[in-house]
Amino acid sequence: METAFAIAAESSIEELSIPLVAKSLDVGVTSIYWHVRNKSELLDAMTDRALRRSGLPAFTESDDWRESLKAHARGVRRTFLSDPVLTDLILIRGALSPLARRLGEQETQKAIANMIDSGLDEQTAHDTYSAVSELVRGSILLARLAQKHNAAQQRESADEDGFTSAPVPPDDRAFELLLTSLLASAAP
């Protein structure tokens, strides 16, 4: 499993393959198939392990649902931005294991319940949580795509002239502006 993570970190989960894992471990491909049946099963196992290790912040209930949701959104975004493999496994791949789905649903329900307890009607709570979730995911995906694009450009530049440019940091100001505006627009 660690070898698969190392390969994914060096390249991407798209380039990860059972034969590549076997080659890296200096074992036959059939040896890997004793542990996983196919790449999809390997990626599911990696997703579960990545989630357990990720330290994704749990939603913390408080009297101020906006501050709780804002802190949760920032924490989730920070966690994914710091772990490109986690981003690729969960947000780009999009196929969630039962564990990943269950954890996501628990956090969603906890946040929505806190919002309803604070006075929002159920529909507004669902809509607001969904909008924040989409903002967070979109922000992470845009940053990851920019990271992949920059990495490809750096490889091309390094091949051409030996010069590489610094990576572009995610746009925290735009994220904060959108998050604050979104939360301010929800009643009460």
C-alpha cells in the first residue's frame, strides 16, 4: 500500500497500475493480485487508508453555526490542499468507498442539524451546506488542476532550458470572500 501511495505522489493515481506497483516492489504482478483484485480495489483501499490518516476535521457544533461551518470549510480545504493524493482519490476519482461515504454523510448530517438547531429551516440548511461544500470542492479541484498544469509546464521548461518556476499558491482571498458572502446570505 505504501508503495502505491509513493507512486501516486510521484506521478498521479491515473498513472498508478498494478504492474507498476509490482515492479516497484520487485515482485511478480500475480503477487499483488493476492491482495487486491484490480486497480479499482487498490484505489478503494488507498482511499480508506488516506481518510484514516488525513486528519480531516470533524464538524464542531457551536451556537454560531456560521463560524462552525466556516471553520469546518477552511479545515477541509486546508487538509485536501496539503495532500494531492487524497484530493485525487476522493475528489477527482469521485468513487467513494462505503467508509468514505459514511464519514461524509455523518459530517453533513451533524452540520445540518446544528444549522437547524440554530434557527435555519431544513431547506435553507441543506442548500447552504451544499453551497459551502461545492465551494470547498471547487476551490480544491481548481487548485489541484493548476498544480498538475504547473507541474507539466515545469517538466517541459526543465527539459527545454533547465529552469523551473515556483508553484502558484491557491487563491485564499477569493475563497474567503466567497465563503463569507455565501454564509452572510443565509438567513437567520
